[in-house]
Amino acid sequence: MAAQSNGNPAEPFIKIPNIKFTKLFINGQFVDSVSGKTFETIDPRTEEVITRIAEGGKEDVDLAVKAARDAFDSGSWPRLPGCERRRIMLKFADLIEENTEELAALDAIDGGKLFHFAKTTDIPSAADTFRYYAGAADKIHGETLKMSRELQAYTLREPIGVVGHITPWNFPAQMFSAKVGPSLAAGCTMVVKPAEQTCLSALFYAHLSKLAGIPDGVINVIAGYGHTAGAAISSHMDIDKVSFTGSTAVGRLIMQAAAMSNLKPVSLELGGKSPVLIFEDADVDKAVDLALLGTLFNKASEFSSFGFNHVYIKYFLAFWPNSKLLNFLTFFQGEICVAGSRVFVQEGIYEEFVKKLAEGVKSWVVGDPFDPDVRQGPQVDKKQYERVLSYIEHGKREGATLLAGGKPCDRKGYYIEPTIFADVRDDMIIAKEEIFGPVMSVFKFKTMDEAIKRANATEYGLAAGIVTNDLNIANTVSRSIRAGVVWINCYFAFDRDLPYGGYKLSGFGRDFGMDALDKYLQVKAVATPIHNSPWL
């Protein structure tokens, strides 16, 4: 079984920050909800209430959209030179970095993120994502077109308008920066609805945006529930684009609402059931390390989360670290859509792999996210905690071999032992459905063709991993897997310049890279006649 931290949930690891911002942020001001309603946000370490937050509803979304619409139609932000937007965004990034410790602490108490890694990589990475897109703000331009008759034509790339961002609870800092960053650079205005489980840092970012000089109405943050505030954003007639990260089921509802309202475009980054294919030529010890990373990762080692701005993180992902570095990087509670939760191991190394995997997971320390020795914190809330435990019971009932874990930790809070099932069949529930928790399923395969077929036998297509020293295998498999990103001899090798998104029910549209910027721009063609020109 995994080790458990004995630390006190609050002290002595760090002083818990004062909660400064609990109201909605609309048109540059923190305000109560129109209804006066509030909701509790719960500390997953202790199951206790942190504070109450204003609960935004349809009326509040209407006010936020009006502010964003006015800021877009009549305000300065879309009309500023790109270099001026860049300057303000860089100031925003600097303020985020200056408040790193407080932001990291908010994500730790609100969502169970491991504080020490959020502080050293997670929040700094969010700041760097804003810097990345700030650099693009003055490089948005169209093309001059070569027409076939007496016309002069060119294209303009214009901001799409008012954007609704609906973000998940598993990566509050990264999702805020990954969505807000490119839309700001494009000249858009926006309404952001963070997940109700993790609103605190989003409200703090809103405060920092005002200090940075982002004009009122450009960024609005509405805390609230998906079925009310989220639904109002998706169906709003005056929102021009919706960007959503979350479950496939909710993604369907958002598409439907967008279609039934003003046919606004949507981009969706949805669920996954990602395979990791380990071939028998691989180093087994290194493959075990990678498999554990691929499944248990979430709230401890976000590896600068989608940024990797630390050299040792790049080294770990690309060149297989020693055990001390692996221990430092730690692991999370599996709350990530690209988790490599289906691990396919070739039969020649299967028994050795399974044995070492069971041994390797014993060293994971589960406990308080403020404890620097902890590798895995709590699940985000009671609902997710119970959901993960229910899947573990499915695995037991369906006959998979339980190698490790399989039960809650013996302590207060939403803690679950990292759980590994071997001898899993493709038709088992744990093999087919996204669990979003620290649960790994291990399968045996014989041939490369079999592995490809079984890896693709899923309704999802978000990510995949390949572990092999054979270049031909790596090339063939990477081109055969239907997934938006494929990692070879690494996993979670994100970078802010690397487009990220899914195939099939994992959604469409890309975050990160210049592909993300394109989502928030319209292409307009302009043509004018030319007469008596010596050439076309």
C-alpha cells in the first residue's frame, strides 16, 4: 500500500492565506450576485468549508456579457496597437509571478494541488503562458492574395468578439492562462466561468488583471454552477465564441446550446482514456516510472503544467530520470484528462513489469498538499472521491487483479490510495470509462498490430504514449494511433508552443501554440477592383 503523510492539514507546512476575493468580477468591480446567493467552497484536505462565494446565475452572466460587449464594441482593448496589448499582458504576467505563493496556496486549499510544486512551476508557468501570447499580440496579420483577374485582395484577421471561457477544476491556473492568454492577445473580451470547486484563484487573477491595466469589461469572472452560469454562457445570444474544457457529456450540452442560440463556434477539450504502449525492447524500470507518471499525475508535478520552463523537468520527461529526481517530482491524484490509464505491456516483459509496478507504487506518499514530502493529495471534492471509489469497486467485481491500493486512505479528507489493476480485459468498465482518479489498468498484448487495434478501440482520442527503442515501431505506432498528441519515450511533454487537443469524443480545437490564437480570430477577405494595371 502507499505511504501516508502524518502531517497536520494546515500547520506547520504553511500559513493558509486570507481569502480576499469571493464576489463576482464584472466590469472591473467585485460585486455580489443579483440573487444574493452564495455557495460553499470546500477544502478537500479537511472536508471543511473554506469560505462562501457569490453564486452567479443568468442575470449575472447577462451583466458580464453586457460589460464585455461594450468593452469590445466601444472600448479600447480591441483597438489598441498589438504592442500596447503586449505591454499590458507582460505586466499581468509579472503580477502573477509576484503573487505566486498566494496563488499556489489558493489552489492547494481549494483543489488539493500540491503547494510546493504549484509554487515552483505551476503558477510561474501560467505567467509564462501570458508572456508567450503577449509576444504574439503584435504579430497578427493577414495575407496579400494573388487574384486571377483585375482585383486587389487581402485578408484581415480580426478578433472574434466576446468569448465565454468555461474551465475545469483540475488545472485552474493553466486553464485560465491557456484560454485567457490567446484571447487577450487577439483583442477579444470575455466572460470566464471557473469550475465551482476552484474559483478562488480565478477571482484573484481577475484582481491582478485590473492592477495590470486591462480595461474594465475585458475580463469578467462569474463563479457559479454549470447548469446555471455555464448554461447561460453557452446559450447567450451576445457571446460570439465558447471555449470549454471538461467532460464529454457537458461538451455535448454546450454544442447543443450554441447551435440553438446564435450558432456560435465552440472549441472543446474533453475526456480521454489514453493508452500507453510499452514494447518488450524497452527498459522495464524506466517504463514502470513512466507508467506511474502517466496515470497518477495531476496535482503534484504539473511540470510547470503546460509550460516546462525548468530544465530538470524537460530532462525528466525526455531522458528518464534517476529515482531521486522522480521522487522530487512527485505525483498527483490522476485528475487529468490525458492520464495514461490504459497501460498495454508486451507479453515478453509483462510479468516483470507488473511485479516492479507493484513495488514502485509503495513509495508514493499520500497526504496534505502543503507537506513537501507528499506525492499525492486529495481528490477535489466528495463527489469525485466517491466516483473514483465506485470505479475501483467495479474493477474488483469484474475480476481484475488488484496489485495495489483499492481503498480510501485512513484519514480525514478525500484521499484515495493509488490503485493498480492488472490482467484487465478490454470489456471491463475500468478499461472503457474515464475515471479521473489514481487508478491504472494494465493489459497484456502480443503484437504491434494488436496493440494498435486495442489502443484505438475507444471512443476517446486525446493522447497516447509509446515506450520503445525501435524507431520503426515508434514511427508506425505514432502514425496509427488516433489521438491529438502522441508522446514517444516520454509523457506529459506539454509545452506552450505545442498544440493540444483531441480526436473523436475528446473534442476539437486546440489549446496552446499559435493554433490556440487562431480560435479567437476571424478571417475577413477584402477585395477592390484595379483598372489598367500593368500586372495582376
